[in-house]
Amino acid sequence: MADTTAPNPKATLHWLDKSRSQRVVWLLQECKGLDWDVKIYKRQSNMLAPPTLKEIHPLGKSPVVSIEAAALSKPLVLAESGALMEYLCGYFAQHLIPKRYQEGKEGQVGGESESWLRYRFYMHYAEGSLMTLMLLALFMDQIKNAPVYFFLKPVTRGIAANVENLYLNDNFKTHLGFLESQLATSPDGGKYLCGEDLTAADILMSYPLIARKSKIDAAQYPKLTAYREMLEQHEGYVASTKKIEEISGEPFKTNL
């Protein structure tokens, strides 16, 4: 029998300012039976994380969550957004995971529900396929706006424009079209990517879509735009941004 007198496990989110970790705050707010707090790390002048973050995880990146529990002799350290969110959901936020199997097909290969298959896909897609494109787009913007001598401006801007025209634009069109069609065919006519209910995958997808909103044509992608607006207005998203502002003392904003 479980010891009901044992204190709740405690999670600490190691938050690097100007990062994507706000999504983990949103998730932590949804967790039951878990106490949590946030520790802020300030970026250095080169925009990299401070060395102290490597004391938590060797990669020195954020987000990282450390968990203390009665059964643990030392904190459990979890890294990578999708992986740590899946772990937390498995113990503390199972309502954010769709039902895995169709009725009567439990444990069968291919017996998974469409909602669960989508959930598993987006838990990897958000930080894999989609954020890879967005980071490359960010680097191209930085190259275009780099403080170089005026006679080099055409060169740097030309390089960035070529990458955008030859690679980024078509790939963004493919991904945005895919997401538009996914929302149009959401299971059970749902308003979220995986169906009728909010999942951890929607929380994970919120950052890239909100960060990219100024470059998503609402007329061309109406369902995606409505979905992004719904996430941005969700009470969990609003509360998580306010929590970060309260802790950091700075306005929260996406940086892509």
C-alpha cells in the first residue's frame, strides 16, 4: 500500500531566460500531486547559458527539470522538452495523454487510437522538424541584420535570401499546409491537434506557432491561425507567462 503520509515529489524547473521553457511551466501547472518551483538562469553576454547550468545537466541547456522524491537518494534530472514532458505526464498529468488503444485492441500493434498516435508524433515533431526550420530562419534573420560594413550588407543579405528562397520558404509552406490539414481532420472533429481535449502535445506546439504568428498568413491558414489564437488565450498559457514574469521580473516574450 502506498504511503499516503509521504510528501509530494518536488520538481524544479531550471529556466534560462529568453528560452522556450515557458511551456514546461504550463505543464507543471497541470500536474497533480507534484510541488514545483522555478530557478532562473541569466544568459551571458554571448547569449549562451551560464556555466552553473552545467552543474545541473552536462549539456548546460534549458529546460531541465530536477525531481526530488522520498524514494530517491539524489534528484532525478530530466532534459529535452518532449522527453521530460512525457515523463511528467506519465506520473502527474495523465489527463494530457490521449487514450492509447482503441476498444478491444489493447496491446495490439496498430491498435492505437489516432489521437494517441498524433500525440506521440507531435511530442517529437515540435522540437524536431518544426523547430529546426524556425531556428534556421532565426539565424538567417540574424545574418541579414548583422552589424557589418555597409558594402558587405548586400553579401550577407544575399546569402540569407538565397537560403530562404531555396530552402526555408518551400519547407515552411509544406509544414504549415500539413498542420492546416491536420486541424481540419482532428479526431472526433476536435479543435486541438489530437482531438477534443488539450494534450501535452498542444502545449509543446504552442511556442513555435505563437513565435511564428506574424509570418503565418491567416487567410491562407485559417484553422491554424484560430488554433494558435486559442492556445495563446488559453488560461494555462496566460497563467504560465504571468508566472514567468512574476519570477523573472521581466516581460515575457517569444524570441523567434
